[in-house]
Amino acid sequence: MARETWSTRMGFILAAVGSAVGLGNVWRFPFITGQEGGGAFLIVYLLFVALIGFPAILVEFVIGRYTELNPVGAIRELGSGAWNYLGWLFVVTGFVILSYYSVVAGWFLRYTLIGITDGYALAGPEEAAALFGTVTTGVDSLLFHAVFMALVIGIIAAGVRNGIEFGVKVMVPAIIVLLVALGAYAFTLDSAGEAYAYYLTPDFGYLVANWTSILPAAAGQAFFTLSLGMGVMITYASYLGEDRNLAADAGIIAGLDTFIAVIVGFVVFPFLFAAGIEPGGPGPSAIFVSLTSAFAEIPAGRVLGIVFFAMVGIAALSSAISILEVLVSYLIDELDVARVPAATAIGVAVFLLGVPVTIDLIFLSLYDSLADGVLLVLGSLLLALFVGWVVPDVARAELGRGIGDLGSLGTAWIWIVRVPIVVVVLVSLYLGVVDY
Ligand code: PFF
Ligand code: NA
């Protein structure tokens, strides 16, 4: 059977951006930054995206485009022996991430609906926190988790081409416009100066004192936000029918993803400071609490809020799709299962795995620290070792296809993958496991 390929030249980059931009930027980034001390975390995070995330995107791209296979098949074709188990790690990681990702995405759908039925006029931070409590527990949370997973299954069952490209073209620009507008409004708040100082000034004393938690948090967030460590970018690059400049594409993806995360910080922190909330306090509720207070104050805040929560829901959809696609492409390619039953069976299993998260948020932190602190980091470590030490020549040649002669840049890339990535990730993994 001929494999599907992207329908337009833009299709691949749109899908990869769609996978990268999601809850990792809007929901996870601001609360992790708040928990890890603001500016001290931000600087490490930015360094990690540039020095580790960007080369790691290329690691996945070359494997996918060279083999034109799903991650499990790709590793089997290139490697041998124990490497065959790496694909299984991706499958496990995909299950865990998608299960809680869908629950959180369901909250964004719920907040969209709240805007439509009631608006966001809440009396203050306590009421905002109370609302978050109702949305995130019990039947509400379960119902919207189910709705979200049904959407993800539907799109994946319909096939890669039809589902993904359109949503991304509309929703990424819309999110950027809304965030910039919200950031401009936040700039006018009295709390803005204090918030920017917290967010942008790296406190090196704090960094030195807390590096054992900042380092793994920054590495994990970099991999999570760029969709690395579980084969998504391998899968997407496997549908690439032509020679593209993979490095340019990776640069666009990493740059856009980082830009969106950074402007989310410019929105969230001024509003948290304005409400007198400690930036590290709210955890997973940070974006919801700060935005509901923002939308309560801003003229036309209700409409803005509805649009914003809906857009993030769609952004989450294009990311969730990429995760389910990894799991489904495995079943299709390896076990010859048809697309529709594969998508349905896996989607239902993922839904069930997510149910505990709708009952108690303790499972959210359990799943999230397992996925982000351990599984994604381990996956990225093994991929770096594999490309850097097992198939470096194939990888370098594949990177050059579509770029031309790489010269010493190719060698530099291989050495970054071989040593710095491996060392940083090993340390992060060790600290993450100890923490878990
Ligand atoms: N990168 C996505 C985000 O930032 O929301 C989340 C994600 C997608 C993580 C796909 C991992 C993955 F494989
Ligand atoms: Na992201």
C-alpha cells in the first residue's frame, strides 16, 4: 500500500507546528515557569530549546524521512537488537501523555462554553479558583474529556491529509493575535513592572540554589513543547515526499513555538501579580485563573475569552492528533490493522487511562511528571544515542538532502547530538527519576 504524503508543500510544516503549539505553550509553560522561579527558569529553558531542542528535532526528522516508516518500524529498520524496544517506549509515552492532555484540553472546551452561557465576570481570585475546581473534577471533566477524545479519534480515523492542515492555518495566527492583544492590555496594569521583573530577570543565585529542579524541568518542558521524545516528529517526517531543508523547518517550528510560549508569560504573570497571587502557587490552574480575571475586566472580554479558549482547544486538538497518529500508524504499518478500527480502539483505551485524572488532580501530576520527567526525556536520550553513535553517517547524509553540502555543520550537529545532549539529558533524567 502506498503511504500517504502531505498534500501541499506547506502541509508538513503546518502539521509539525500544529503538533508543537498546544497546551505545552499556553497551559504548561506559564505554570512551570512560575513554579521554577520565573526568570531563572526562563533563561535555562530558552538555552535548552536552542541548544538541545533544535538539534533533537533534526534527530527525529532524519530518521522519519530516511525510513518513511512509523517510529517503531523506523528504529527496527535502522537498528537491531535491543533498539527494537525503543518503539515500545514511544507507544507507552503516547498513551500516558494523550490521556491527561485530553483531560486538560477538555477544560479549555468547558471554559469556552462557560463564556457562552455565563461569561467570566467573577468576584475575584477565590471565585476563579472555585470555578477551576468545579471544571476540573467530576462529571464535567469526564464529559469534556470524552468529547475531546471523540474529536481526536474522528480526525485520525479520517486520515492525515484531511484533518490536520486546515485547523493549523487558522488557529496559530489567531492565537498569536489574541495573545499579543492580551499582552498589550496586561502591559497597562500597575502590576506589569513587578511581573516583568519576576519573569525576565534571571536570578542567578536562585538558579544555582535550585538547579536540581530547574534543569530537569527546563529539559522536560523543552521536549514536551516541541513534541520530542516519542516519535511524533519521526512520524510526520516519514510522510515527507520530497527533499526539504530540514534545518530551516526545524528552526521555524522551534522559533514559533518558543515565541508563543514567551508571550503567554507576558499575559499570565501581570494578571497573577495584579490579583495578588504568588506565581508559583496556582500550578495547573495558573492560565485559567489569570485569564478569567483578565476577561472579567477587559472590554469585550467575554467574546475575547470565548474565542481564546476555543482557539487553544483547537491548538490542543492538532497536538493530540499528532500523538494518536503515532499510535495508530504503528498499528496500521506493523499489524496491518485498518485505520478506523485502529483509531477507535486506541482512542478508547487512551480515554479510559485518562479517567482517573478527571477524578483527582493528583493523577495529573503523577502522569505529567512520569511523562515529562521520565518518559519523554528517556526517549530523547535514546534517540540521540541512536543517531549520534549507531547511524551517524546515514543521519548526516539525510540531513544534507535538501540542504546541499553541510560541510562542518553536519559534523557539529552529530557531535552536539553525541555528547552535550546526551549529558544534559542524562543528568535531567537522573534528577527527574529521583524526583518521581
Ligand atoms: N507539543 C505539544 C504542546 O506543546 O502542547 C504537546 C505534545 C505533543 C507533546 C506531542 C508530545 C508529543 F509527542
Ligand atoms: Na508546544
